[in-house]
Amino acid sequence: MSKFKQEDKSPKISRRQFIQVSAASTALMAGQFAIPGASWSADGKILRIRNYSDILTLDPAHCKSKNEDIINDCIQNKLICYKPGDKWEWQPMAAEYMKQLTPTKIEFKLKPGIMFTNGFGEMTSEDVKYSFERIADPATKSAYASDWKLLDTVEIKDKYTGVIVLKEPFAPIWMTSLPGISGVILSKKAMESVGGSFSNTPPACSGPYIFKEWKPKQVTVIVRNPDWKGTKPDFDEVHFYPIDDEKTAEIGFEAGDLDFTRISVSSYEMFQSKPSPEATVVNKPSLYYSWMGINMDNPVLKDVKIRKAIQKATDIESILEAAYFGQAKPATGIIPPGLLGHRAKSINPPKADPKGAKKLLAEAGFPDGIDITLDCLNKSTIVTQAQVIQASLGEAGIRVKVNVHESGEFWVLGSEKEMKEKVKNIQLITNRFSSQPDPYWYTMWFVSEQVGVWNWERFSSKEFDRLHKEAAVETDPAKRDKMYQKMQDLMEESGCYRFITHESAPIIYRNSIVPAMTPEGIPMVRFFKRA
């Protein structure tokens, strides 16, 4: 039995506060699941997808989560995209072909006839140039600038053909920059018409679906694009419902109001043990990574001994038992098994060491312990993580107050743009990122230039920054592997990180649809079919 179960030190927070995600999920907790407009049309052509949070912006330069990329993949185009299936491969999307001319030059040719909505005309190589160079431009202040940091220019050869010219070889480009969110192609004319940026209403779309409406914390609706010349999508509309909590989404699915959703790891065996002719359950390997961050800029946590005491006191074994019911394995870093840079083991073992933590606190001048705060998202699995952390740290004299936040508030906590000086008030934070299938996309968020953006621990290491830059241009996989392992060593040695798990990705969907997914189970909605 875990220490958490022996001694419940959970914060005095109501169930409603734990799962206060949206109008839809609040209704769920009251036992009255009724997503606005969720009923199927007469011919069954409305597809209902659960997203784990609401959208904040659909501008590719400033997207905040994977959910926004999922929607962009329906309403916009990239040169290439991931191929649905069990292997990480890419396939053409807007590109008729892609050709590696030299280590630093990639030629592309667009498929003719891809039209932007609202009268902005046909997609051309000028739009590709604008889109990629816009993200690379420091003036844009894109969180994804690193994806195109080595971009020199996009040379235009003719209306449909161009060459991506890099300053140096960039190993991750085929699996991150081009098929990821920073590969979205926008209409240059449309963007110029709105002053170069937008929030949740794109000035033009080019995909098989187009944006219709966004109701905050309720639903985002896309509809079939009448001008799309490619394969016609099977669904008239797709509704994306923001539901932070997997348990809440499970209730929605069982009520018949969702067609595709990720479910909690703890519920996977239950769903699998009760097979239904109406639904299919699958479990995918996850690229997610979950960790507890420790803000080194906070006055209380500036001493590395205190940060390392927190690392030692955190009981990962109990977190996995309580939050994941033993269905997830401990992480050894941010990079999961199967990718370059995965470490065989971490510096801190999964089992807590409260005595060692107390010793470090005493050496730092706090023999009677310290009082700190931990911020987390109001998702049941993550709240449970926080409660276990609170209990295990308490055994070492580290008294933790847990602050639970709804998604719109949580995802700006560490942003200087949104919170300004308040970000330094963060002490501990449980976090969880999605990723792309290359180690570059794991380490890019923790470089010094990401402090105040996504680097909420405010971790800054010249050696880490150097290795991150060198690994991006290194073409020898063995050398890249060692570089990324060393970077994770530096993260852990700083005392800023306690790695938790990579989870897994259990998913349930109705047999009335044929879903298309990446190898980790991310829905590729534009390729969904009716059964």
C-alpha cells in the first residue's frame, strides 16, 4: 500500500474544483452529461472528439497545446504529415513531392489547386515561404522558433516549387518542423489582411474542413470545406469538446456523447475486460512526459540542496500506484524508450529517501523543514500526483500546499507574457507535455531562451544550451544519443526536475467510425472515416 493511502494529506478542495473543466464537464459531474449540440444529425455525419483542453489560439506561431495542432491539421495544410499507423513515417500532404537536394537544401512542389477560403486564392510557394520564415523571425516571438532556427530562406522557383535552404543540416526537420505545428502553411495575403496574426478565427483555411465557430469552454466546430478538391471527408461536421479530465470523458463516452477519446490509464483494464460490440479499446505507447518542476529562481528554492531534498523526498513509486494504478512505468528522463537519448536509469531512484532529504534540508539551514506551494492542473490523475507528492514530501518536513487550476489558468502560469513577475512565485509544479518523435522536441523547451515561455523551472545551463544546438546539426545517431542523455543528466543534477512517467495512451472509440491515429494515438481527424 502506498504512503498516500496510509496517510491522506489531500488539500481541502471539493470534487467540483478538482474537475472544473468546462460547462460540459461540470454538467457531467452533476450526472447530467449534455454537450451542447452533441446529438447526431439524421444521417450520422457529426463526429465528436474529446480534446484535453480548450483552444487558446489557432495561430500556428503561438499555439499552446497539441489540441490546436489537431484542429489545424483539419482546416489547414502542411507540406507533409505523419502517416497513420504504428510506425513514425511521413507522407505528402500539400506537397506533390519533397526532395533532399543537399544536407542543407530540400526542394518541394505543391499540389496545384489547393485553395484558401474567403477569396484569398490558390496556395503557392510564396505562402510556404511566408509561413516558415514568419515562425523563424525573432520579431514573431513564436514559441516554435527553434523548429526553424536554422532556416536561412525559402527560395521560390515558380508558383508551386521552392527550396528550403538551411544554414546547417537539421536532423529533426523531417519528423518535427515539417509535420509538426510549425509546418502549417498559412495564406500570406490573408495574414497581411489581419495585421500578421490572429487568435481563434483563422482569416483563411485550406484543408478538407474549415473553421465554423468556437464557444469558449464548450465546443469548437469545423465543417466540410465545399472548395476542397482532395478526398471528400466523411463527416459534415467535427465537434471538439474541451474536457481536461479523462474520467469525465469516460462518462461522456459511456453516455453516448463522444465518439473518440483518450481514457485514463487506471480505467484501461476495466474497459478491456468488458468488451462491447459498439466500441474498441486500444493502448498506444506514449510520447508524453510527466514531471515535477522546481523553480530555481524562487527565493525559497535558490539553494540547490533544497531542490535536491525535494527530489529525494518525492515517491515516484507511490505516484504510479495511486495515480496510474500500477499501469505506468517510472520515467528516467524526458525522452521515452524507443527514441534517441533515452537514459537507462535516472540519478534519483523511484523510491523516496526522506532521511536523505532531511539531511540536505538541515545542511541548507532548515532543520525544521520548509513550507512551499505546488501548482497543478485540475485533472484527476494530476491532482492525485500532487496529493502523493504532498504526502511524501511531508515525511521529510517539506510542508506542501496544493493549488489546483483549470486549464485556461494553468497553461499560462509560467508565461512572463501572461503573468509577468508572478511567474517567480511558482515553487513546485506538476507538468505534462506532448511531443514529436525526435529528442530535439523534448529538450527545446528547456533551453535558456525558453525561460518565461515554456521553461517554467527557469533552468538555465550554458552546457545544456550548447549541447542542444550541437545535437540538432549532428547527423551521427550515436553521437546525438549521447548528447541528449547528457542533457537530461544536467537537468536532473540541477535539482529542478523530478521525472515521473511517460504514461501510456489508452483510447476508446465507437465502431461506427474508422479512426486514423499516429503511433501514440493522436487523432488524425482529417483521415477519419465512417465504418
